[in-house]
Amino acid sequence: MKKILILSYYYPPANFVGAERIGSFAKHLHKFGIYPIIVTRNWNENQTNTYEEIKDNSFKHRIFDTHEEYYLPYNRSWRDKLFGKTCFFCISLRRILTFLELVVSTIWIPALPYANLYSQARKLLKEQKDIQALIISGSPFESFHFGYELKKEFPHIHWIPSYRDEWTAFRRYPRKSFFEDIIFKLNAHLEKKFTSNASSFISVSDYWVKRIEDYIHKKGITVMNGFEPKAIENVNSKINPNPNKLVLSYSGSVYPNQDFYPIARVLSKLQTYYGEKVSIITNFYGVQEDNSLRQWISQSFEKEKIECNIFSRIPSEELHEHLLFSDFLYVTNYGDLKGFIPVKVFDYYNLSKPILHFPTDNGEIEKFIFSTNSGFAPSTESDCYALLLESIENKRSGNDHLNQMNQKEAAFYSREHQASILAKYLNEIFESKASVYQICTRCVMDTSDEDIIFDKNGVCNHCRDFEKVLQQPRYRKEDAEQKLTELIKQVKGQGKKYDCLIGISGGVDSCYTAYLCHQWGLRPLLMHMDNGWNSEIAVSNIEKLIDKLGLDYISYVIDWSEFREIQLAFLKSSIVDLEIPTDIAIPASLYQTAVKYEIPFIMSGGNYSGEGILPLSWGYHVLKDAYLYKNIVKKYASLPLKKVPIVGLMGEIYYKFIRKIRTLYPLNLIDYDKDQAREFLKKEFGWTDYGGKHHESMITAFWQSYAMPTKYNMDYRRATYSSQIVSGQITREIALEKLKELPYIPESIPADKEYIAKKFGIPLSELEAYLALPPKTYKDFPNQKKLIQWFYRVYNRFK
């Protein structure tokens, strides 16, 4: 059987609809070739709230032929302990804690009291490589964050959020306060973010699936809650024996947008008609402990002088006994909330008691009632009055009878059949070939990026992320000129001898940045880090620039003997990021030089228009992960790191916050077109083109143009062209034409390999052996990706 992992906060023995839904998956999926592994929190038997203390709170692992269950300890938070306390201070504090938990958990999962579900899931995915899908049940919807993070770490799995209720695609509850509105808007942002890398999603009705599809742009599958046909037996003969009593019963949660006045008015007319001859009673079972909601229900019926009894949650068997002595099992509509079919409707069907749906919304509930012949959905108060009047008369004359329900149609709504729908979909995505090729309909990124995600229009996540960044205030074109003026004013005259430091490689971006800084009247110092791989063209370009502009220049030469061993260790590791040592040494050497010459600003040639799209698995070097760096060196070289400069997260913090050195990106503040800049440099400085991006370094040219496409199936040009497409520099058609050409010259590769082997001091056969090793990415090594990304999220938010 195919294994799937299901994370569900709610699960039996808890007495919640969400628990029953996932419990039915555990019960039935194995019949269709799916073996679910459930991870949940501990619950007391028949627990009906989320906050009571757990009696047996130990870790439990239960293995069955049909499924597995992991019950994890649940330690109540302060927020949990405040539930049930009605004083103003407690309510206010609980709201504050709710907000803080939501905000902090977006960047730090352990802030959630059930974060151990995430840890356990991560452990299982590491240990059991044959788990093919991850389903996470909402609510709580914050647990979708788990899926978002796990998908990034385990890209091979299919991550599928399960919506039992809607999150924010539409609002069930009316706005009560400004505070609630803030939480709603934050959740709306998080919903799109956390589902952005999901394969698809499931929900409980066709209407909801469509609404959520439109909101998060993912494919949805309808898997209803359904019912267990044999859950309640021997109910057909049980009826309310009193012919002079009409009992309507409602079971389950009540929501603020439900209107009970229409049914109350109908019952009032009936009561007026019959007087004391007939007793009319309404019962509400399982209503949540919310005084405002209970008051709302009471007012609806007391105003019309109809007896109304309100009960809290009671065990299922006891509830069923109460409901069986009702004449009608009642459900109203949910205001503007369309497409909702609550699980109570399926429970009602199981009792073989007629369902009364009034007022109807002509939606899923009515569709179920009519297809299964399980009740009535009158459209007007007069129709409802006539229906109930006829029912009372039939009872009083002894002609009362139960509906002959359509069991054939009802079979579709059984939980076993709904599980078969889910299993069919899972099997389809498991059997779909991972090698099926797809290319973005907007840029040229394709499935050679194993983490790529496409929306329903075929647009990839890189394009969507790029657009989000360009919408940020710092990238808005209409503000660029003013910000550039402010930047120049900020930098000019701040250093002693030099205003700014520019790392120059001989490439287009850095050379053009140096030219611009000179034009703006700044006093830049140019610095080139020489790691031993400089091409003659790159050196010549630098010399031509400094000669014509008359700028000061230094060469930072790093120790080749040590650097060679470090880079050789990365070659032996088979990681795609061979240039991590260089990309860590460059900022380290810049920071050291800035400190030495007391320069407060570093002007970088980095720019979003040409580098905004780059899959992390292709270019992990951008994170400058010194932890991964040192682990690879230790494993493959055992070399003491003494001479080659290194900067990682702690170094960044030191230089940014202690030494107050800022790195600025002026090319993001101009209408920068790389091709135009290249032609300008050729004309004005006699600058010589060296080929592709970063090909000013001989090892980079070989690695990006030959090794990455042939060994790792990563054509670096796709990332570069895609950035240029989305930023409007080139068209997709031009990029596709360019990609038809090989990224390297086949005739030059043998000579390149010989040169690189000689430079490394190894036989050519050894280089060939390293190139033939199985490809790896940063995911195969210890790293600090999450910590680094967290730091920069916080830093960018507050800088």
C-alpha cells in the first residue's frame, strides 16, 4: 500500500467533527490501497473542548493493519488556561495571546502549543522515504504552516491542505471588532503564503472548492464529511409518541450569521392556531459556550413565545437518543455563506428522521435532502407553515409515517465512498510521472527546478514571488528617482578618503555600478577579490575602467593553496554550489576592506531585474551558509580554515549592526537593462564580453555552462532569462530561441577540463570521477537555511 502522512489536531477519541472526518480516513483508505499514518495530539475520551487538562499525556504509537496513529503530548498554553474565564481582563489577555501566537508562529513554529506535530512529521518524513503525500487538516489553519515548511524540506512529497471549514476565502463570522479584523487580514495573507507550495487541496463541497480555488489558485478536490451507514442501528421504529407535541431539534454549533426568526415565526403561528392543544418545543444540542449566541437563540424563540431548550455538548449516543424523539431535525441556512453542508445533516440522515431545512439557500443542503428523499426544504414561511400543519394533523390522526429514503443516492455520501474519492485522487497523483515536463507560461523556468510550482494558469511560483517583491515600496519605479537622490546624498562625503567600496569582477553589473558612482560624484574605492580563477578578459576589463575613470583600485588576493583545497572539497562533495567558497569569501573580503579603510557603504552590482529569479537548489550560495561551508570542508578536506576569509550569519550581524556597514544596490533604483549597459561599456571603455553571467571567472564559466546543465540538469540561463522576462527586458520568445543553443561550446570542453584539473593539481581522470558522482544540493548537508531565512525576514521587516 502507498503511505500517506496525515497531520490532524482533531482526532478520536475527541468529540469533534474534524476528529470524525480524519477518523473516517483512517478507517476506510486502506480499502483503496492507501495506508495512512496519523499524527495528532492527546485527547481525553469524548473530549468536547480543546483546553482541558489531559489525563494520560504520554507519547503513544499504535500500529494497525489499516493505519498507524501517533498521539503526542499536549501541554496547555496560557491561552488554553484562560478559556472559560469570562472576566474582561482574561478575555482581553486571551485575545492578545491569540494574536501573539499567530504572529510569532509565522516565523517560529515552536510558538504553537502543538508544534510537536510538525517535529514528529519531519522525523517520519526523514525516516520513511516511501511516504508519498502529506495531508494537513484545518483547523487550526495555522498548521498549514507545517505543510509549507515540510514541502520546502521534502520537495518529493505531495502536500495537500484539507479544508473542513473555510479559512479566509470568505468570512463566516461578521466582524465584531477592529482586533478581529486585523487577525482576519493577517490570516488572509498567511493562507495564500502557506498554500503556495501545495500540490492541491481538498474541501467538503463543490462550491467551497471553487471559492478556495479562486483564492489560492490551486486545484481542489471535493471530499465530503459524509456518514457511516451503520453508525446508529434500530432507529426506524423510534418516533415521538405524543401526538399533541411537535418537537424540532437542532444539533451542533450555532453561528452568528444564522437567522432563527423565520422558523420561530412559523412555529408561533402554529402555536396560535392550536393554542394549548399542541405543545411546540425547540431543542438546541451542542451549542458552544458563548453567552451572546445562546442569548441570540433564546431571543429568537422567546419573542414568539415558543419553548426553547439549549444544551451543551453531550456524548454522541446520548445525543442520538434525544434526537430520535424529535419530529423534525432542523437546520437553517448560513446567511451569505453558500455551499455549506454541515456534518449535522449527515447525522440527521443516519437517524432516519425527516430533516427540515428552512430557510433554504438552494444549495448543498437542499441538494442532499432532495436527492436522498430525507426531508423538506420549504422556500417560504407559508410553505413551511403548511408542511408543519400537515405533519401535526397526520400525527393527531395516527397517520404519521417516516420518509422512504433513497439509500442508493445516499451511498454517494457515505464516508467509505468519500474516502474512495480521496484515494482515487491520491493514486492518480502518485502514478503521474515526476518526469512529466512543464514550463512556465510566463517565463522559461521549468521542471528542471524540482521545487517549482505552477498555478492553474501555468504560471510558476518564481514569477509570482518576483512580482510580489517588485510591489514592495523599495522597488516601486515611481519612487525610484527620489530614493536614488536620497541614496547619493546619504553616501556622499560619509567616508574619510572613500565614500563607498565597490567589489568589481570585470563583469557588466559591477563595472556599470562603478561607472555610475563616478558619474554621481562619489569617491569609490574599487576592490577585486582574486581567488585564482580570473579570466584574462575580466582583468583587462577592470584595467580599462580604472584607467579611464581614474579610480583607486586594490586587489584582494586570497591564499590559493588553502582556497584550492576548500574548493576541491566542494567538488568532492558533488554539491551543485561549487562556488559557495567564492561567494562567502567575496563579502568577507569586502567587509574587511571596508573596516580597514573606514568605508561605511558597500555599493553592490547585484540587481533584482537580472537576478530576481534563482531556485534555491540551484544557487544556495546566496544564503552564505558558513555552517554548511565548514561541514563540507571538515568532511572532504579536514583543513584548518586560517587564511581564506569567511563570513556567515554571525559575521553579517557583526558587520551590519556593530560596525554599521551597509550594502546598497543602486541598480535597483534605475531602469537597468543589462544588454544596454553591456553595449555602453563596450563603446565607452572598450569593454570585452566574456560570455554568460558570471563567466568572468573561468571555473564559474565551466561550472554554470557545462557542469550544471549536464550533471545537474540545471541550465542557469533559464533563471537569468526569466528574471529579464518578468522585469520586461526581453520577451519570452527571444529567451526560448536563445535556449535552443547549447550553453557551452563542445569543442572547448576537453581543454577546459584539462586546465581545471591542472589548476586543482589532480589528474584529469580524478576530475572526471568527481563529475560523475551522483548530484547533490544543500538539502543533502547540514545547513542553517531556516535560521538564516528567519533572520533576513526579521531584518528586512524592520530595516
